[in-house]
Amino acid sequence: MPAGKMHANESDIDAPLVHRLIATQFPQWAGLPVEPVDSAGTSNAMYRLGEDMVVRLPRIPGAADDVEKEHQWLPRLAPPLPVAIPAPLGKGTPAEGYPWRWSVYRWLDGANPVVGRIAEPGLLAADLASFVTALHRIDQAGGPASYRSEHLGARDAVTRAAIAELGGIVGTGAVSAAWEEALRAPERPGPAVWIHADLQPGNLLVARGRLSAVIDFGCLGLGDPAVDLIVAWYVLPAEARGAFRAAVEADDAAWARGRGWALSIALLELRYYRETNPVMATIARHVIEQVLADHDYAV
């Protein structure tokens, strides 16, 4: 198939394809079993390879662009972080009708946190704060801009469009008021820092109530550290947010921007996934409700 016409629809990616890619490019692993990994993620298909590895194949061009970045930066970022992040073991090339580079990573044990059923919210808040703080302190030299590196105000048009489209699904008056309050927060002075920029339940792993790993660094890069505060509304219950905020030392402006980022991302996700991905849509609705509850607006 000519490279310009290649595509990677979900139906094109299956275990036989992964077997063929591994057999031809990593023959040392050719005899290992391949099993699909159940995930609500939309950008990559995941297949467990044996007991200790996972194959990650981009489904969309944007995710394919992230492969080089992750292989370059994740090994450099890992040492100072307090929990595991994906360790690249191999980088595959386009073949067998599959159009993009792909990755083999070390398998990381754990389960995604379930919003509303966090066993140890205080401990998880402390673990998340430790990760975020450590990431933000890593030397920024040479780092690329994050996928979410823009100022919050640059999202105004798309966020208001999402609010308008979701009329009848969300309380547009309350959501608009919450969004406008976030826009009034002062921008952060100082240089951009390393941010994960997508700290949602599907990108976190927990074991025995503690954060064990952070995964999916597709949005990785330099940006406003407030973007990583979205985890306070995406994952943590209200009673644990204060401890998280204190641990990351977020001032009023940063907290307001972080809440605005959480609201904007959730609105766009609900707009996009409400008919196609019930897991993502449910999480987005929860985030919107939590942000409005913080403001004491009617949900």
C-alpha cells in the first residue's frame, strides 16, 4: 500500500497484525503471546506481549507523531520521578500495511483509578502531588512545547463553542460563569515547565491504593504547570483536593487556571465523545459537575 494512502482504522489493528510486526522486526519476541488490552483510550491500540511488555500502536496521525518524542524524552525524565513511567524497549517501523512507527514498552502493573471509588484519597492525593512536583522541577532545556502549551485564554472560542453545542446537556449559564471566572485568573509569570498535560484516570495506575505509575505521555512537553492540576477534578474527590493543592503549593491564580483547564478539556471531550465513548463521556460529565460544585453553581 502506498505510504500516502495508509491508514490505521481500529478494525485494521488486531493481534495477527501485532504478531506479524513483532516477528519481522523483533524476532527475539516472536514466540510470545499477544493479547489485546482493554482500554477506553482513543489514540492508541494496546496489546500485551508476553508477561513483561506491551505493544502500543497509534490509531491516528497525532498519536503517531508522539512516538519519537516519547522515545527521546521518557528515558531522560524517568530517573527523578517518584513512580514508574513507560520505559521504551523497541521502536517499530511501518510494515504489514500499518502506516506509522510504533512502540514496545515495559509492562506496568496496576489498575486505573475509578472515580468515586478511590480507596485511599489522601494517600493518592499525596502521591499525585509528589509526581507533579517532581516533573515540574526537571530541567526544561531543549524540551518541546506541550500539546496543551497555550494560555488558557486561547481556548476561549473552542470552549464556548462546546458550551453552546452542549446546551440541554450541561447548564450553560453555570458553565459559562465558571469558565469566565477561570479566564479572569492572571497568567503565570516565568518559564514553562515540563507537564504531563493529560492526568486523567486512564493515564494513571494505582496498586493497593497508591499511585504506581503514570502512562500515556502523548501531551508531554513544556507548558503552564496549572495544566497538571486537572487531576484534582478528574480523579480526586472534593475532600482530598485541599491536601493536593497544599502539597503542590498552588496559589489562587494557578488553582483557578487548573480548574479552568479541567472544565475546558471536559467540555470538549463531552462534545466529542458523548455518542461514541461512554467511559470518556461519563468522566467528562463528572469533571464538569465537580467544577460547578466547587463554584457552588447549580449543576
